[in-house]
Amino acid sequence: MGVIMHAIPAPAFLFNLCVGYFAPRCLHLVTQLGVADVLGNTPMSSEELARATGAHADSLHRMMRMLAAHGVFERRGHGWVHTDYSEHLKERHPQSQRSFVLMMGNDINWSAAGVLGGTLRTGETACDAVSPGGLWPYLRARPDEARIFDAAMNSKSHMAIGAVLQGMDFHRYEHIADIAGGRGHILTAILDAAPRARGTLFDLPDVVAHALTHPRMKGQAGDFFTGPLPRADVYLLSNVLHDWTDPQAIAIFRRIREVAPPHAEVLVLEMMLPEGSEPHPAVAMDLIMLSLTGGRERTQGEYDILLAEGGFKLDRIISTDSPYSILVGKVA
Ligand SMILES: C[S@@+](CC[C@H](N)C(=O)[O-])C[C@H]1O[C@@H](n2cnc3c(N)ncnc32)[C@H](O)[C@@H]1O
């Protein structure tokens, strides 16, 4: 019947749901303040943390209490200590999520979410109403925010890198092209795992200019709607198609198809929307796309149709331990 049974009464459930946005807001602000890096191995009081970060002690205390209620930081006596979740907010944690949290809390995200009612009426991307031209020109005009965005993709890619290395054997490819690969965090991890392969990182000029370096990776700056793409044995599209509408996603496939040799494969790494209404991270990600980029998350069947329209046929689907799946397409 599609009825979800909740353990708590409906009024309390709806109260929690509608006030829930304060938890992410506290997470953004406390992360921005750098509390996770200031807090060491011994408990620190809210006053000590406030002094060290330049915050207002009582406001910080109340935000820390909200975060602790979600398992991020923990109260010990009169002080605060780390939990595994808050450890991941440290800048130097090997799987740091700091940049992703900062990016999700930046002004453009909150402003776009604030005008999402317009999207509900018209279907127009909320971000475009806040910043004409949308997200990518917005970032190009603000290098500091652009660097946070790129670093956020790096943070988010820990899951994607695990998924791609678990799901695929890259040894059989000589030349791997990562299309819209950001700073190259996924491509460099793939090249480390496939010592005979070389890679091309393709992205917008200012992104490629700040990319990571790898002895077997070269950068190619361009626009995948207009510029020439590299000729390669395999094309990775990780978290790219979900930024775009169906016609734009098909256009990206077609641009690849124009240069791809007949044996080439295309790997689509995305979260697949479930067919039903079960919880899945792709559901929230879909609304982020609705708000920010005008793109969308898709079901496996919907990706299958885009591949076919773009000149590829679905060869196989690889599920991973993460929310990501890999669709492998071959030249049709
Ligand atoms: C969501 S990020 C994904 C980055 C990376 N593939 C990953 O999985 O972490 C989307 C990327 O698309 C790039 N991009 C946006 N518009 C583009 C265009 N017209 N041509 C090439 N790259 C573009 C952005 O610069 C950004 O790096």
C-alpha cells in the first residue's frame, strides 16, 4: 500500500522532519569555523573552542549540542570530544569530508534552496534564478568557491574511487580518458592501480589548471559540448551526466562517439535512482541537481536510453558496495 510505518507519532515525526534543516546548517558553520581541527585528544569546553576559533561561546555550544545529537562530536563532562564522524571533518583526514560539507553549505546552495518554490512552479533551475547563467559561470567568476567545489568533488570521490577500483579492472586499457574529471582525483587513483595505462584528464580550463599531477596523466582543457575530445580506449564519466538534462547528456555521449575508436568503452559512474520509493542517497542528490544544475539523477533504465540515443549500447552493469553503479557501454 506504500504506507511507511514510523516508530514515533506523526506530529513528532513531522516536527523533526520540518526543523531538520538546522542540523546541516550547524554542520556547515561549525565545519567552516574549523572546530574539528582545533579539537585535539583531550576534551575542550565550548568556551575554549570559542576562544580558539573566534566564535560566540553560547551559540557555538548550542550548535555543538545539535551536532552531538547526530553523533558528530560527543559530550564528555563539560567538554567536547571527537567521534568518528567529526574526525572526518578534519582537513587532513585521509577521507576528509570537510570540503564537501563546506561546498554544500555555501551561499549559492542556500540561496538556490531558498527559491526552490519557483522551480516547483516553473521547472526552472533554482540556481539560475539566483545567479543568471547557472552554477558553472558562477564558479568561474569566484575562484575561491570554485576551488572549494573542486576539493568537494575530491572529498566526495572517496566513495566513487572505491567503487570504480572495486568494479573495474583497468589493466586492459592503454589510454583512459576521464571526461569532466575535476582535479583528476579518480584518474590518478586509476593510474596508480593500472601501471601501464596513461590518462587524459579533460575538464574546463580553470579546473585543469589546478589539477593534480601524475607522471602518466596529461590535462586537456576544453568544453565537452564544443571542443575536440581525446581519442581513448575507455571514457570515464563520473558524476557528470547527472549535472545535465537528457538532451545535454545525449550530446555529451555523441561528442565522445565522434572520436571514440570502434573498440572503445564508456563507463558511466552514477548513483542509480531506485525504481520504488525506498531511501537512497540518489533521492537527495536528485534534488540538489534540480536546485543547482538543472540535471537529475536517473534510474538504470533511463541511463540505458541515453546511452542508446548517444550512439552506445549498454554492455553490462556493475553494482558496487557503495551507492554507485557503473554502466559499461560499447560503441553501437
Ligand atoms: C560534479 S563534477 C564531477 C567531477 C569528477 N568527475 C568526479 O566524479 O568527482 C562535474 C565536472 O564537470 C565539469 N564541467 C562542467 N561543464 C563542463 C563542460 N562544458 N565541459 C567540460 N567539463 C565541464 C566541471 O568543471 C566539474 O569538474
